[in-house]
Amino acid sequence: MIGKMHISSMCGRIRPLCRGVNRSTTSQLGRRVLTTTTYGIRVQAASRTAVGFVKPTHLIALHQTSNSHRRASTLESPSSPVVPEAYVPPTTGFLSRLPASWVPYGELMRLDKPAGTYYLFFPCLFSTLLAAPLATPMATPLQVVGTAALFFSGALIMRGAGCSINDLWDRNLDPHVTRTRLRPIARGAVTPFKALAWTGVQLFAGLGVLLQFPPICLAYGIPSLILVATYPLAKRVTYYPQFVLGLTFSWGAMMGFPALGVDLLGAEAGAVRASAAMLYASNVAWTVLYDMIYAHMDVRDDAKAGIKSIALKHGADTKKVLTGLAITQIGLLAGAGLTTGAGPAFFIGSCGGAALTLGYIIRKVKLESVKDCWWWFVNGCWITGGVISAGLGADYLIQYITDEGQKDGVVVEV
């Protein structure tokens, strides 16, 4: 009797505390996180006391923020020491000028993050500049510029399609990674069905661009779709998804040759075929290099989400691996130029420039810093891709001017 009176009186004293509990959660006290509005604390309910009240396991501070922010605070994200904020629509740049309903589809294409488009475009530009002197007759500067412009539009569209496919595959993983949790599908702004339909639109647009090239380019371009569709699966089964990404992003290193009418399959095209193969392999090494830096932004989140990457596999030896990849890239690039008879401008500008820029990037990047990895990833495409393009472009122009001079009976010394 005394025990019952004691419990009854204790419940009477405790009952006022319960009035602060959000009523929408009282029906599932044993399973949900409770938020008290009176005392400003969040209680993780793991068990009940003898009298049926929740026994708190820990208390954390609660701020008056949106539900999405509260959910985010339950995610441990050591990659970023600051709890990520709720989604904020873009206020600057191209996406800020689009109608609000279009913005998620622009984000799905990563129009606000164009670095991937540039990385996809540069191998196309490399092969165009390397193939231009080999065309019969030699491609004119106007042809080279026109071909490069088509490749850029194709890179923009197909990179967007690839990102859309990636987000469809990763729609259940992205919410658990700090950097990706606010992507359109992950945050619910675009349904998977609408994302799939938008992907189809982009693929048809990419086909339209491909049809502007000589018909033989269809035979070279369409097989790349297999890699585009399967790359997102690689990170689930191997620690080297960057290699699969390299095979995908470097495909353009072969496309410049048929785009300018240089046959890679003919019986007499052995040297050109070898050059295209080495240029392709060189770009694969470059892709793995820069994407390994990129992967360091997510190493801790990836480990918790079960996503594999080369950064997780070789984290302690990353700079050694990056150095090996840089040497491989430059060696293969030099081989591609040597096979096609490239001149000093290529070896000094492209190969020498790549060696200097890659060495500097590897030395300076702070792999433990998310911000630093992002900066070098974004700017590295212009630094290294720019010098390689400059060397190839200079070598092509020298050969073009020399060839034009010989046609006119003028001896040109370069």
C-alpha cells in the first residue's frame, strides 16, 4: 500500500514534465526521438522505466531549425565538422535565373558544378588536336574549332546524363553522405521516375549531337553508354571505381580521330591506332589521379555508407599513388605524340607542362582538407588540361602553317 502511494505521488510530480512532450510522438515513445518544446532538449528513447516513462540515454542540444536539419544532425559526418544546413535554392549563377521548377533538373545535370564537363571535354579536345595534322587534307583551324565546339556541347549533355544515372543508382546512398544528401533525388525534389525521364531526354539530345559528326562516329560513341550506365555500380563491388570512371571519361580521346576523318580501323592505320590507344590510356591515368583527390572529400562518409574508393584502399599512400599515376600519364602522352610524329612544341608544352603542373598539384594538395581537395579538383582540370591543350594546339598550328607554306611554294622555318 505504501509502495503504491509512493508511486502515485511520484507520478503526480512527474506528470507536468510530460506536458512538454510533442503529442505526435507519444504513441511511439519506445522507437522515436522525442523533442520537448518546453525544455529545449532532445531525448533518445531506448527503454522504459518501471512506471512506463522513457529512460533517456543521452541528451543533445536542440536548435529551432527545420526537420531536414534535425535529421541531418543524426548523421555523423567527420568529413565536415559543421552540421550541414538545410537546402537553400541557388541565388547566384545560371541556375538562379531558371524557373524554380527547373532548378532541380539543372542540379541533376550538375550545371552548377561544371568541372566534370570540362574533364569530359578535355580528352575530346586532345584527340582532336592530335588528329588534326593527320587528316587528309590537314584539318583547317575552323574545322578544329567547329569539331571542338560540338564535342563541348556533347560533353555538357552526356555528363548531365551520366550524373542523372549516377543519382538514380545512388538514391539510397546519397542521403547518408554529407556532400550528396541534398542532391535532387536524395532530398525528394525529383522523383526517380521523373529523373529517369529526364535522363532519356538528355540521351536523345546527346544522340542528336553525335549525329552531327561523320556516321562512323556512331560506331565509336554508342558503346560508351555501357560504361556510363555501369560506373555507379563499380563503387559497390571494387575499391577502384575511379578506373571505371577513367574508362568512361576518357572515351573522347578516341573520338577526335574519326570526327576529323582519320581512320583507326584501316590496315594502314597501325601507328595512328597505337597513338589513339596511348592517348586513351593516358587520360584514364589522369582521371584516376584527379578523382582520387576528389574521393578524399568523402572518405569517412564513404566508409560508413559502404561505398568503395581508391582513396579508402590506399589512403596512407595516396601521394605515392598519385605520383605513379602522373608518371604513367605523361609517359603515355609522350608515346602518343611520338607515334604520330609530334614536334618539340608538343613535348615541351604538353608533356613538360603536365609534368610541372601535376607535380605541383600533388605536392600542394592537403588531402585531409575537404576544401583544399575540392579547390585542386576544380582548378586542376584547367591547369593540367590547359597546358596539354596548349602544347597540342601549338604543335598543330606549326604543322598547319608549314603545310600551307609548302602548298604555296614557300619554305617555312619553325
